[in-house]
Amino acid sequence: MAERIPVLIVAGFLGSGKTTLLNHLLRHNRGTRIGAVVNDFGAVNIDAMLVAGQVDATVSLSNGCVCCAVDVSELDGLFTRLAHPKSEIDVIVVEASGLAEPRNLIRMVIGSDNPRIRYGGLVEVVDAEQFPASRERHPELATHLKLADLVVVNKADRVPEDDLDRLRAEIAGIAGPVPVYATTFGRIDPGLLFDEPLRETSSAAEQLSFDALLADDHHDGHHADGHHADGGHADGGHRHMHDEYTSVSFDSDRELDPRRLVAFLEDPPAGLFRAKGIAAFGVAEERRKFVFHMVGRHLVFEPRGWGRGESRASAVVLIGTGLDSETVSKRLRDTVHDGDDPLDSQAMLGVWRYTPH
């Protein structure tokens, strides 16, 4: 079964910097083929190419990305086309209208019957300078924050540091334990949002296996610094602020206890945005591996057969901001089944709760 393509929704009030963030992802990702879907009520300039606000206007960019402008009613059909193997798309990013209701877009993705896509999370973009006034005029913005899997506080250089700290605390009070990531000019490292596939230098694209994606996540402490390769600044030298994100990896040749793993994922560490992994469970008569993805609080397990010669081992990768690596690693080690006898099938009930039927 091919790895499902994540559908990432980028939302936020008018002028918060959604298009700037999307442009940054299109220009600065390392080989990821993005299907960028713009749902807006006007002309939007993407990567210096004009995508008119007409339905189904499509522009192919030189880096293999595709940009489309669509009406909400046609999103599902567009997902079908972008997720087709011939499209060779790795991730779909939907830039919602500044007036859109994110809940409806989330439902559309999660409720889709398309077996090739999965929900990649809601990124809510906030204008650090304008948000307090915008929220006062539009109280529904607080509701949008509660739906978010990641909050990006953009234009962080426009407010004093104390004000930024207060704003982040206020957002955390509304949104709960989701990561709150501060940046400028929409600069966010693509690796926080999606896996960047390892490609050969040839132009032929391939859909990488899940194992290959896991293998690419061995490094910790990525930095979203917004610097060009020549050492210059994308903003012409202006002061900018950014957060860094961390990935924590865990491997085990010993089988895991499904109840402990589910309990960990249901009570995730603060700042966690994504989790992914392959689990081998110490349960009697359960010989399959379980691939899982979690974005925010949305968790899915999928049972699959082990490949020929594949070792029966578990591997977990967590990605977020401000993760306490030592504490997280200890909690993951505690998910190992430490008994001599296999667990009974009742131990799988929590996993089945998150398995699509």
C-alpha cells in the first residue's frame, strides 16, 4: 500500500501571512513536490506566478510543484487528481481563504473516501501585530485556534518581545497544548510540516516507502533560520525571529505494549505536532506491524504485513517545538512490553479505536 499523501490546511485571518508562508514552502523545500491549492476570493501571487481567482486555474512550477485555484465545492475532485500516482505529488497544501471556516475543510479531508490522502493538520497563521484587534472584531478566531494542530505567530519582529511572550501565552491558553511557533516572513522549516523525500538527482519522481521516510529523520534540532545558502537574509538584512523544532527518534527490537503506546499518544508531550512510526506489539496472535500517524490530536493506526526480510522492530519519530528530548525518550522506553508472556487481544482495543474500518 502506497504511503498516503498528507493534506495540510493553512488558515488564518486576512493579511496574516498565509500566502507568504506558502511561497516560502514552495521556494525552500528540498525536493518535495507540493500540490498547492488556493481557495480565495481574489488574485493570489504564488511564486511570482499569477494564479487568477478563477476556478481550476492550474500552474505548474519548475520545481515540480503544482498550484491550483479552486472553489471549495471542487476540492474533493482536485484531491483525487493531485493524489493520482501520475501526479507524483508528495504533499497537498490547501491555503484557505482568510474568511473560510477551517472546520469544514478539516471535515472534508478526514471524511474523504480517497484512500491515497490523509489529514496533515491545520496550521493557523496569526499576525502578531494585528491579532488582538482582529480577535476583538472577530471572536470566531478563538474557535479556529482551538481547531489548530500548529499555530504560527507570523510577523513576530513587529512587536516587542514582552508583547510577543504575552501573545503566545494567550494563544496557548486558547489553543491548549499545541505548538505555538513564532517566525517572520512566513519562514517555517518544511521539515516541521511534512517529510522531505530523498530523491536522486534525476527528474524522475518516486513515492518513497514509509521506512525510507523514517530513515531520513535521524537528526535532531533542525533550525528554521530563513538564511539563504549564500549566508544572506531573505528579508534583506532586517531583524527576524524564529523558533526551532526538534525531532526525537525511538527504536526498539523488543515488542511494545499497545495500551502504553496509545496512552502516550493520547497524552502527548507539550509542543508535539506530528508523530509517526511502525509498531510491533507483544500481543498473542498479532503478527502484523502497525503503521501510525498523528497530527495534533488526530491519530490513525493501519495494520500491514511485514515485508520479506524485514526485522520485527518498532520505530517512532516525534516532531514538534520545544520537546524535552530526555523526558520524551523515557516515556517512549516505558511503552516497551516488559513481561515474559504475550498480552491478550484485549490489549489492542485502544489501537482498534484509531483504525479506519
